[in-house]
Amino acid sequence: MPAWRRPFCTRRSSPQSRVWSRLSASGQGGHWNGWPLALRPSSWLLAWPHRDPRPYIPSWSACSRLYLGPCTNKEQPKEQSERPSLSALPSSSPSATPANPAPSGHGPPQTHPHRLVRTVPCPPTLSTIRSDVPSRDEASSRCTARPATTRTMKDPVARTASPYIDPTIKGPRSQQLQTGYSPQARKMLSNTVNKTSLHPGGVQPAIEHTEIEEALHEQAHIDYDRVAIIANPSVAALYEDALVYETGTAIVDNGALTAYSGKKTGRSPLDKRIVQEPTSEKDIWWGPVNKPMTPDVWKINRERAVDYLNTRNRIYVVDGYAGWDEKYRIRVRVVCARAYHALFMRNMLIRPPREELEHFQPDYTIYNAGSFPANRYTEGMTSGTSVAINFAEKEMVILGTEYAGEMKKGIFTVMFYEGPVKHNILTLHSSANEGKDGDVTLFFGLSGTGKTTLSADPNRLLIGDDEHCWSDRGVFNIEGGCYAKTIGLSAEKEPDIYGAIRYGSVLENVVFDPETREVDYDDCTLTENTRCAYPIEYISNAKIPCLSDNHPSNIILLTCDARGVLPPISKLDSAQTMFHFISGYTSKMAGTEDGVNEPQATFSSCFAQPFLALHPMRYAKMLAEKIEAHNAHAWLLNTGWVGAGFSQGGKRCPLKYTRAILDAIHSGELAKVEYENYDVFNLQVPTTCPGVPSELLNPKKAWTAGNDSFDQEVRKLGGLFRENFKKYEDEATEEVIKAGPIV
């Protein structure tokens, strides 16, 4: 064969020729960290003889191996970090990009003769490289060595080291995400035997399932062979799945996970249903709060939820407790399709130790298929949303709403039923804290009354911020976390809540800067009901475990009266406590809704009407009995307007005065001062209070908008109380009815 037909440098005896070049080890060739480089013969250099006798020097992106010979060059780079990256190296030929490679040993490649047959990723960095292309004469003389042209450049992109030897290899979790199946599911799919060409699928041997998988398959017919059941995952795993699979999720600058609940950004009280069945029918308070659902409709909705869960590639199971007192707690299992829901309930339930999760048997199970609507044409359905509880089956089914608060409040309704009916304990929608001497205070109040702010006292330990039970053993929190509003949140106003928003917390429906990831707590673009769910241990002064062996010393009913006619503080007797507890009064401020031009009275029985399972009078009687049995003091604390109403230019009672009143209650000083009767409402008002101006304590004396307007406002509010209480008079005693305002 003529010389010009031969491959450059050498020809081997095989039908195909292999091209390889060697850089000189005498200092004229390339070096890497002081070691001379040489290209060894390798399968990537397959080339077929061609008409052009000029040698082909491939681009360095096609390098597959390095030969590190002994060092002969005395000049070496001082730092390995100075090595240039591959991206900085020049390409020797525009035709060096490999394309359509042919396997080794199977004839010439069907491409341009200057292109490579096969490439393997090259070493990460090189320090120098021969960039000149030999001439035709140099080809025939086998590339006489000459000085090389070199070029050095730093890697423009900072790269972290991979934990794997080959960066192209995915980690186990990435492989799982890529396929959409858990490791258990992948094992099931690949563990086949007796594969043949006729039956490539082989035979699938019997598969062992976990205890949770067996339970869900038996009780709800969850298809554990098709659906990956992820039981009690870690926070990090839930973060990962939420970010990958759920639109609207992100990690913000404080480390919390943000989530979007979809169209429903609040509870749907009109869609709450209780299954009407013999075991609970006589106890339930039927009406607008608890609408009945027939067992047949329940079965339809439950089957609809299970069918939806069976269409998912993965579902999550979270097990936890409701109630810190081991004697009265209930075991709860949540089955859901969203990682956001799983993380939310992981925060809100009490998290059991790992050993207690091994054989966890739930008392109640929640099937959350909120992404799938209910059939609105089913009997009794008024919309595509349904939140139903079956006390006989001890299950809860959610359809048509992804708002996570439905699960939390569903368990609260369960406790409102289970506590009084099964254990004779009082379930309360309240916050609670404990003083240094063990004295416990309960705070009842609707939104905007200051319940969260006043219970977060730096001098007292927080037992809980929302849901409690009062038993014969003391007070205990129902939840393992807090669900706080974040609209208008700042470190100055609510430092405890602001500091609790970090890794592991779930921010719901907030708006953040897409670049800095800083949350704008004042932005209500998605909803005004922005919230955060976090474990209670994120509060620095939380009492863990969240219970007290002491019975409450003070019961505080909070109200925010925008009319300015209720006293800042009043002492209540037993009947008055029951009346105001059942009434649950506060004001809805003007401007919060279209058409609201003046403050409107809002009543919510027991300060928890949407969550009650029994008649409010039943809870009120239990509260009065416990107050009398443990000699507790009951107070009506108004955090609203003083001097005049909102419409007359009055001002809200300063927080420093409200805290001074609380301090006097906790120290016992307020119980020892003199009291006077306040007309119409017949309340006992203190004449003095440490740290509070005396004229502020009686609304009539503090009124600045004229006596006539005061009498008119106080009688108007008294009439609203009376009108509201008519719906409870059938169950109320005569004494309680008379404890209300006299108009």
C-alpha cells in the first residue's frame, strides 16, 4: 500500500487501522501536574484509510485514556486548582465531533473519514496540549517532534465534587425519581425468573409486602403491586418529592417549603358531612354545622377516593398521635397523594418514635384525595368538595379540596366527639400556657382577638396554641405542631412564629421573590389566609411534652369589640361563663368584605362552631363543672376599642394595658380589688387594676362620643347577643338564659 494510503504513525495487522500519537516525554509534549501525557491506542481511535494522507489529531473532548509516565519536566504547576478545564481546550479540527460511530471490528464507519467512531468522556483537566496540525511532509516522516503551542484557561463554572466515581451515574434516589417507582417497586418489577425468548417477562415470584401495605390493601383495596406506598418518609424525602412532582413548591430563603393548595385556600365548612349511623346519631348536633350523609353516599365517596389513590404512582402514609396524654390519645393514619400534605400532617401530629411505628395500628384513618372532586350529582352533594367523617368506621374522606387545614380540623372534630362521649374529657378550641409556679391559663378567642399573641408570654411556657383537652389529669395539647397565620408577619410583631419558620416548616399559599426566595408576608395575591405549619418544638419556650398535671387556674374568654361598649376586663360567674362561652362573640371589622361599612357582630359557639360534633350546651356544662370543681376564675377580656367605637373614632386598647391586666390576673391581684356592676350586660368590672388607668376600666366613664350614642350602642349589642342565643335556648337552663344582657 502506498505510504499516503497508510494511517498516520502506524498500521496494525487487523483489517481496521488504529491511529495513535504520543506526546514527547522530553518536555516538549504536554504535562499534567508534572506528568507527561501520552495517548495510548484505544478503540476510540478507529479510522479507515482515506485519501488524505494528513494525520487526524482528534479533539481532546474525545480522549478516553491518559498514560502517566515518569516525570521528566522540572517545571510543575504548584496548585492542582490551576489546571484548565476541558472546555478551555482548543479543538484540533472542526470535524472532530464524533457522530454515528460504528462498533469496533465491523468495517469502516459510514461517516466522514475524519470523524471518530466511538468516544468516551475525557479526563477532567489538562494543562497543555499540542494544537498544531502536522503537514503532509510531516505525516510521511512520522511527525518529527517540535515545540508545542500551549494554552491555559480556568474553568468558568464552579463544580462540586460528585459522590460517585463516574458523575454520569445517578444516585439511588435519582434513579427512583427517574423511573417514578420506589426501591421496593423497582425490585418487584425486576425480580423475575425463567425468562425466555418466547416469554421475556418471565415468572414473577410471590412478593412479600410490608405490614402497612397489607393493611391498606385489606382495608381500602389499595393496589400495592402498582402503587408505591411510601410510609413515614423523612422531611428531606418529602421536600424532594414535593419539589419534583408538585407545581408551586419551592424552598425559600429561610429553608421552609412553600406549597400551593390550589383553588381552595381555606376550609369549606358548608361541605362538611357526618355519616348518619346508629352509634353516633343520637349524640351529633345535626344542623348547618353537621350535615348528615347516608352510609351509601359515604361508600360512593370513599370508593371514589380510593380509586383516585390507586391511579397515583406513589402515595404517602403518615402515622402519628392526636393528644399528648397517653391515656386519651388517638392513633391517626393519613393516606394522601401529595408530599405537601404528608409533611403538613407530619408537623401537626405528634411524631412517634421509630420503634412505635413498626406495628402501628390506627384508631382513625384519613383518605385524602383532595385533587379529585366529588360527584356533585350524588345525593346530598352540593359541590365538588366533600369532607366527610364516619364515626362508626373511624375514617375520614376528603374530596375536591387540597387545603391541608381540612385534615387538621377533621381530627379536631373527631376529638370533639371522642373526648366527651368516650372519655368524659372536655375538648377546647383554645391556647394554653403555664407559669413558673405551675398555674395554667386557657385562652379562648376567634381570629383577631389576640389569642396567639397573648398566650405567647416570655415569662410562661407554651403548652399549645390552638387545640386542647381538659381531663381529670390536667390539660394536654392535641397537636404536635402549630398552624399560624402569616399575613403581615414580621420579626418585630411575632418573633416566636417568625423564628419557627425554617427547614421542616410548610408555608402555605405565600408569595416569594423568585430570585432571592425571600417571602413577602404582606402579599395577599393568592389569599389572605396565608399560613405556616411547623413542629411545636420550633417554639423556644414550648413545654415538651405539651401537657400539665395541674388544672387551669384562669379561664379567659377573649373578644374584640369594635363598638367600644364591652369593658376591657370583667369577672364572670358560672352562668355568665356558660352564656359567653356559648355565644363566642367578636367583631368583623368594616372594610374586610364588600358591603361591610360598619363593624358587624360575629358569633361562633364555644369559639369553635365549625368543628363541634355535639350541642354547644354540652361543652358549656362540662366547662362550668370543671371551673367549679377546681376553683378556677373566669374572665371576659376585651382587646377591642375603648373611649368610643371604631366608627366614632375610638382607639384600640393598647397592648401594654392588656398585658398589664393579664399580669394582674396571673399574680392574683385582680381577684382582690373592688368591683362594680356594669348595666345591661350585668358584668362585674374592677374599679382599679395595676398598670391600667382607672377611667379606662368602665366603658361608660371612658366614652367620649356622647351619652346618647353610648346607650344606643350598648343596647344594640345586647340585642344581638339575645337574638343569637335563641338557637341554643332549647338546651340551655333558665339560669344561663338570664345571665345574658337585659335589653
